[in-house]
Amino acid sequence: MPSLLALHPRLIGLFLATPLRRHSSLSPLSRRLTFPISAAAARRQSSAASTQSLDTTPNDSPRSGRSGSLSSPPVHDSPQRIDVNPPKGTRDFPPEEMRLRNWLFDNFREVSRLFGFEEVDFPVLESEALYIRKAGEEIRDQLYCFEDRGNRRVALRPELTPSLARLVMQKGKSVSLPLKWFAVGQCWRYERMTRGRRREHYQWNMDIIGVPGVTAEAELISSIVTFFKRMGITSSDVGFKVSSRKVLQEVLTCYAIPENLFGKVCIIIDKMEKIPMDEIKKELKAAELSEEAIKELLQVLSVKSLAQLEEKLGAAGEAIGDLKELFSLAEKFGFSEWIQFDAAVVRGLAYYTGIVFEGFDREGKLRAICGGGRYDQLLSTFGGDNVPACGFGFGDAVIIELLKEKGLLPELSPLVENIVCSLDHTLQGAAAAVATILRERGQSVDLVLENKPLKWVFKRAARINARRLILVGSSEWQKGMVGVKILSTGEQYEIKVDELK
């Protein structure tokens, strides 16, 4: 049998190396988990880092004004005990939470792959101008924005669609339409927190650029339904409220409401489930709608079937035509039982122009799970040409809450293929060599880095869900072999090192 050294000559040093001793000269004080920073080091960090100064009142509400000027962090000459919690509205992802996040994102990506979409991403930091579109939009007042050191107004992205539009404009004619792109990205909004709503969250977006017909919207809703089915969620758990911005447009046209008020009215209507109806009427009146127009508008928004809508608006309008086609396509795509017409769905962002939809929890315990629609004129608001487009955003926080509610969250344990341990501290180098060989063969290995008793090793193996235990003992090693134990069955055997797979 060729020797292990002959097979892996670069590992000779590992075998000849003597085990490292632990240093025992540290005092108890220096072993504490406190890391004092000298004034000089703090000043160096200060000059290298930028921080956002969030101007808040004691009750955590943003003060008036939008000053976000950058200032250097204070310098502390003595150790400071920091708050170990993340900033309000944000999250840490320890291993168990990270496994869940990766599982969720893997499903987002797999569904996107099944529908032929390509993944893109954008900077988390964007120009503030990308999000300053219409006064009154909720998102405008939720920006984490500030002035950087180059005196530029920038913001942490609150959503992904404007970044997508910017990228499409940047690529121009170098890409051929249609584009089917998706992204999974971190977003930031300084907003009131409720269940499933955080100031920092991740969002799955799928967008279709260059398709004017409602087949694009049908494809997007179908992709979300496919995702729900993979999660074990059914149409009795979740539904989609569907409408069109053109419904409102047709009503407002009847009452000669100026085009420039349309976006403002949509933003007001989007608040219907959030504030009392008297407040809605008051805001519509302040937007210069007549009493008659407000009455007719609210009557139309109470309609819950296409047949009723057709009675009010007639069959000739674009809104009715688009919605009828979408419901017909839903039959062919196989998600008709998931969708329902609801004229009150308009979505709060000003850029939507046609079909809009929201995924909702049928038990009514959670906020909207996802939402999207058509935004054919977004690129022109940034100085580009109008391009037909539609897409959706799907946050990670609400779906996790829904899966918890339904008992559908998976048990995700760590999974390591091998745990490798030496039975003598003089063989730690040999154990490291075995671990290296396995890793080069594509296997995951947890190498026991200290001289630990076997009882500890077995507990560790159980904790990391290891498939097998590989023991490096003196007598076996002299023969070029190691001991193997299959942990699920208890099977034990010896094997030559070069035959390990």
C-alpha cells in the first residue's frame, strides 16, 4: 500500500508538527469577553467608518426634517459595555435562524428557476432621488436616508423595483426583451413595527419587463402559488385580491378629476383597511374630490365581483377587459381558486398603472403576505422610455409568521458528513491530514481541534448531526488505517485512509 505521505507529500509538516500547548499565563481578567479599544484605535476606526445619525425622539418617532448629516462616532478612552441586542427592528441570524433563512431563500430561488427567471442584485445603498416620486407616499417618509461625505443624498433601499428600473435603463438596448429577472435582497423602512413587519427585511422580487399583456401577471401569480404549494400552503389558507388601477381611473374620469390627482387618490384608498372610513372621506375631500365623486368612488370600491363592476362601468373599458382575461388565464394556469376580485385593492406605491394584486391570509391574522402589479410608466419617471413591466415583492418576515401559524416550518438541524477525532494528542496532525483528504474529496468535516474524551466527541457528533465518526488511533494509524463508526446504525469497521470516500 502506498503510504499516506506519498499520496499527500505536502501534509508531511502536519505529521511532524508537535501539538500546540495552551497558554496558561493569561490572567482571569484578560480572559473576560471584554475588548477594550484604545483611544488611538477608536480614532482610526472613526476615520474609516461612516455612521448614520438617526434623529429620533425618546418615543422612537422620527423628528420633523430630513437632516441625516454624517458625523464621526464618539471616541471612548475606556472599555464600554455595548448593548448586545441588534438595532430596533433588525435581526441577528444565529445558525438555527440562518438555516431557516437559507431554506426559505433556496425555495425562492428554485421557484424562480422553474419559471425561467435569472437572478440579479443591486446596491443596498442607492440615490435618494430613486425613491422620491410622489408626495404622500408612505415609503417617502420611511426612508433611511442621509448625506454622505461627498454631499450626495443617499438612502438604504426600501424596495427593489426602482433599482431594477435603474438597471434596465442602464443596460438599454444591450439586453433583448422580454426580461425575466428575480432578486432576493435586503430592504430598509423606518416604520411602525407589527407582527411580520420589521424595519429591516429581505424581499423576493420577480419582474417581467417588455410584455404588455396580462399573461405576464398570470405568470407571476402562478409562480407565487407554486411557492405556496411547495410550502404546504393551500388556497384555503391564502388567497389573492385582484383589481386594476384602471378601475379607479375610469371612475375619476367620469367626474373630471385631474390626472395629477390619480396617484394621490390611490395612496388614500390604499389606507382603507388601516384607518376609519371617515378619515378616508376627509382625505379624499382634501384631495379636491366632490361629494358625489367620493360617494360613487366608495360604491365602486365596495364591489366584490366582476359582474357587479361591469354593471357599473360597462363592458367596454380596459379595466374590465384586462380583469376578465386574467381570470380566464387563471383557469388555464390552474390557480382560479386562489384569486378573487376586490376593487379596493390599489396598492400604495404611485407607480402602478394596471392590474394589481395582494396575497392575504384568509384568517385575517397577518398583514399582506405579498403584492405587486403592472408599472408600465416607471422608467419614464426616471427619464427613460416607457416599457411595459410588472412584478411583485414578497417579504420574508410575514411568510415565516404564516408558516409558524400553520405548523409548516421545517426542523432544520445542522448536517455534517464526518467528525474526525484523534485518540491521542500526538495524532492531532494525522487527524488534520485525514480531514484535509476528505475535504478535498468534497465532504464536510468537523475536526475536533482539542484532545477531548470520547464521551464529549459523541455528544458533539449528535449536536451537529454527523453521519459518521472517524477515529485516528495509534495502532490503526501505524497500518495506514482509521476507525469508522456509522452513527445512525452503530456499524464499525477499519479502512485504509486512501480508500475513505
